[in-house]
Amino acid sequence: MIHTLSIQTALTFSNALFIDVRTPLEFLDGAIPGAINIPLLNNEERVEIGTLYKQKGASIARERGLELVSPKFPSLYQEVKAVAQGRKLIIYCWRGGLRSLTVATILDSVGLEVSVVEGGYKSYRNEVLKVLMGDYPFELVTLYGLTGSGKTRLLQKMKTRGLDVIDLEALACHRGSLLGQVGIASRQNQQNFEALLYTEVQKCKNQKIVFIEGESRRIGPVVLPQAWMDQMQKGRKVFIQSSLRCRTQRILEEYLSHEKWLPEFETALFSLQKYLGGELFKEVHLLFQAKEYSKMVSLLLERYYDKNYKFSAKAEKEKFILTVENNDDKDEKTLIEKLSGIGGIE
């Protein structure tokens, strides 16, 4: 028997395996996190069926669709069976229509218990946008600080201490600046970023406080919801200070610790050229070519990043509940203890 589930109900199952039967291109554009793609039609076949539908009508398109998909039924079953492993199988397509129902019917006929998402991926997108554009149930406590002050590492360590953390840069697969993609192989898009952010928000919906890093609305290729930015502005803020030497070392470790990243870093430098200006860019690039990486990073921090940072501890002092140093492991431990007090963790 085929069960129809609302997307809200489908997302409550801890053992769910979402099977996306849309084309590979549709899947890449956006999918439910953790879903696997077992397409009923490939990209070209979907275009063909769509063209037939427009030119010759639904009946002809469906006949051709049946010709294309019928030979795939045995292999489709075997593919699903191989990944099922006792999990709850939930099928979806774009709108919960013919594709998901076709696959569900085939699987049901051979004894697999399956469910179909009512409204398909479209209903999931509507759910994501409703939550992300609405009111968030928790306060956002935001960590600010100059580039290289160790905010991301702090968040990661805070998470291991049991604090509720959402790492926006990890979700975006980008560190936020024009150099932010260096050394990160994955590329993110808006729909998948929003899906991951939705998942994190739902995990934290019963918490009072969530810690994040201060970001502009755009993080590389993705944009944060306006409601998130509004919530961030209403929450408490912490400013992290760190010496130029320590910040330089962190940047070296994060961006230049692998030889294979150097060409990528140089390409990213050229994207900064129009912002740095001719003279500063020339100085920075000459240091890069001379492998004077430490001097190059310090120069970039002092002459570009620090000058363009939106916040400074002096100008915005009244807005921060804490202004703390983070120059070594001892500072880091002390800072995490202070933040744990805010978050209610002993």
C-alpha cells in the first residue's frame, strides 16, 4: 500500500530515506538533505517529454514516457532495494505527481513499503521558505572579530562542548570573503544552502540561544534570509580581538598550508585587484611570487581587510556584551568558558 505524507510528517521520521526521482539536473539545483537521486527520466528524456507535451498533448507525451521508463523498472527496483536497508522509503518528484507515483507503484507491486511526499519537492521548498522567512524561536548570539581572529574554530570547539552552534560558512561551503573558496572543493547553491540552514534551525528550535559567526548577508554564492539578518541584529554580540601575528598565522594555516592551493589563492588574489588598487595589489602579488606568504597576509590584513571591517571594538563598544582576547589556547579556553555561561552550559 502506498502512503501519502505531508512534507512536515515525512521530515519527522529519523529512519527515512528520501528518494528523489527527478532528473540529475533538478536534483543538483536543490534537494532534501540526505536524499539520493534515482531518476525515472534522465535530463534529455525529460526535455523530450516536455516538448511532446507542449506540441502534441498529454496523451502522446505519456505514451512516449511509458516507452522510455518501462525498460528501467527492474534496474530501478534493484537500485532502491540495495539502498533501502530497512529504512522508511519516501519518494518525491517535483510536485508529487506522475513520476513519484509511477516509481512508488512499481516498488509497491514487488513488496516494498513506500510513501510519497504530497506536493513533492515544491512542498518542501515552501516549508523551507516559510520557516526561514518567519520568526526564529531562539536568540542569535553573534561572534564578531577581524579576519583571522579564530571565530570559526571557536564555534567548532563550542559545539563539542555542547553549545548550540550553526556554522554558516560550513553550510555555504565558503568562508565569506573573495578568498573564501580557496581549498574548498564543494560548491554551494542557494536552494541547497537554504535546505541545510532549515535543517539546522529545526534542530535548534527548542533552544534559547544559538551561537553564530557574524556574516554579511552574502556568503560567497549564497544569501542569508532577511529574517535571519534581522534576528542577528536583535541578538547579543561578542567581539573577539587577536594580534596581527596570531591572525596572520591562522590565515596561513587555513589558506596556504597546502601547495596545491597556491594557484587557487593566486587566482583569488586577482579577483581582489580592483578592491586593493594597483599599488597595493602589486606589492601583495610580488610578496606572493617571492613566497613571502607571512608578510603578504599581514599586509592584506592591515591594509585591506581591517580597514574594511564593518565593526571595531572601539567604535561599537556599547553594542558588545563581551570584548575578549583570543591569541592562544589559554585565551580560547577562557573565552569558551565565558560563552558557555551565556549559553547555560556548566
